Amino acid sequence: MQVLSEGSEPDNFFWVALAGRKPYDSDADYLNYTRLFRCSNEKGYFTVSEKCTDFCQDDLADDDIMILDNGEQVFLWLG
């Protein structure tokens, strides 16, 4: 793992795979609350869904990958 500060990434970093670096809204409303996403393949194909806003530790699925984004940090749960 390599940790880089935002804005100090080398030009050949992952932006090439994303068709170049584009501006984004860092003050967007969605950054003001914590979001929980579930990554699953239980239906035979990969899906990502957002859980409701009232979630707790019991919502972390043991057989899936969960992503918790609080607007400042992203946490990954490998079930």
C-alpha cells in the first residue's frame, strides 16, 4: 500500500484508467453524512447497493464486502 496526499499523485497514476483527471464537487451534500454500501455476488453477478441511513454493526454482512464512507475516510469490511 502506498499513501499519497490528494493532489500529489503522479501523472501516470490511476487517472489514466479513468480517462483523465476531471474536476469534482468536494462540497457536495452527499459528503455531509455517512454512507454504507454492500458489495455482493449472491445473485451470481456483482452488485453494489447503498444501505439505509439508519445502520449499525449488525448490518455488516459476514459473506460480503461493506464500504463505509463518512465523507473524510473510507473503511472496508471484508466479511
